[in-house]
Amino acid sequence: MTDDLKTNPEADLELEGFFQQARQDTPVPSADLLSRIASDAAMTQAKFAKEIPQAPDRRMSWWAQFFEDIGGLPALGGLTACACVGVYLGFVNPEFATTWAGWQEDVEADGVMSHALLGDVYWIEEG
Amino acid sequence: MALDQSDQLDDDALIVLFANGDSAAAEALTLRLSPLALSFARRMLGDLAEAEDVVQEAMLRLWRIAPDWRTGEAKPATWLYRVVNNLCIDRIRKRNRVNVGLDDMAEPPDPTPSVEIQMIRSDRMAALDVALASLPDRQRQAVVLRHIEELSNPEIAQVMNISVEAVESLTARGKRTLAKVLTSQKEELSS
């Protein structure tokens, strides 16, 4: 491979002169070639237009539009589930629905008492 | 898209625009890519009319592939060189088959002027074309792409579907042969 790549610098220089001239001697596409290429491009593009499926012209009623806007069937499922849970809680009136609120009030009352007591304790120690 | 805006867009973007029906993109791509393809095809085939047919076919293939074009992969120019390269090889092979079939017939007079006459006319380019034509196909491809079209070795490797090392070897061997042929032409002229 290395033997393959050996070159003669003098010959390279002379060749480079030929290459340089060749790079400037680039052919310009004729008007006929450009028009043939443009015609092929137009024909190919016309085929693309036929291949692209046209979206059907849909006119939706206001409720169908609303249904689609809120998220369609998955959103409707979520809303139905929430409504069912609400009805269930309303009828059954489970204990946790009332006791949970009562427990929170107790905690808040304890906190208030604790702070008041702590203030008294400090006052007694300082006094 | 207006044609003057196309200068700011790369070839990938123009292909996408073309696929979306923009006719100005086709014009911009044609003006940008067809001279490169024509220059390479002419050096490979040594015949401008035949080179123009090859370029038209190559550009048609580009138009057809546009909707499926994957941006960010091969550069459109490299892809086009590859198509032109393959089309030229097909044509050269066909020519060779026809020439083999005609071997039995009486040889017609060579229409191309001799190397001596070409050199006397100081037509260095004609001499280069003759010297390039004497190279094996793959050496000619590698030398033309490297030294006339100024592609990098990795790009030539993509075009020719070979390794970079093979490109380096083909280019070096091609240049050595070219130098020998051109030197012998010079000696013929000076004697």
C-alpha cells in the first residue's frame, strides 16, 4: 500500500497544472438540458400532488366540536368516573369523609394550645 | 419560496421544499447541482451530449427520491455524484460490449485527432482527456473526483462505495499513470 502511494513531486506539480486548468474548464449546462430537467421536475411534482391524500371536508356540529375540544373519549371517561365517585360518596356517606375533617381541626387546636403553653413556660422561667 | 432566498438554504432543505411542491426549489437545485454532475460525467465519458443525458437521468432520480429523502445523511451532491458515477459505468460497459462485438468488422478510421495534433494545438485539456481515458475506470473516477471535482477522500469513498484507503491507492496509481502518459506525449512532440 505504501509503495502504491509513493509519488514523484515534480510529476505531481506538472499534473497539478493540468488539474487546475481542468477545474476552470467546467462545462455549463445548456439551456436545452436545463429545460429538460425542469420539465422532469414539474412532471414528478405533479405526481406527488396526486399521491397526497386530500383530507375529507368535515363539517362538525357544535357539540361534536366541543366533545373533540375537551379531549374526546378519554376525557369523557375521566369525567364519568369522577361523577360516579361523587354520587357514591353522596349516597353512602362514609365515615372518613366526616372524621378526616374533625381530626384536622383537633390537630390545629392542639397546636394553638401548645404555643400558648410554651409562652407561659418561658415567661415563668424568665420571671 | 423566491429563488433569491434559496441561497440561504442548504441542499437538504431545498429537497424537502421540492417534495412539498415548491417549484423554485427545483430550479435552485438544478442550478446548484447540475454543473457539478455535468463536469464529472463529461470527464468520465469524454462526450458532452452523453454526459447531458446522464445528468438528466440523475436529476430525475433525485426528483423521484425527494419525498423519501432523509435529511442529515448523505449530502445531496455526494448522492448525485454516486448516481452519475453508476450511470457512467453502465454506459462505459455498454460501449465496451459494443466495441467487442465490432472487433470482427473492418476498423473505421479514428475520428479523434492524434495526441500529437492535439498537443500541437496546445490543447492541454484534450491531452488530459486522452490521458484520463487511458486509465482503468476506477482510477479515472478517483482521480477526477479528487483532483478536478475536489471531493474529499471520505466523500469519494461514499461515492465509489469503497474504503478511504482504497481511494488513496487508486488516486496515487492513477496519478502515476497519468504522469507517465502525459510525459510520453511530451516526448513524442519534442522528437
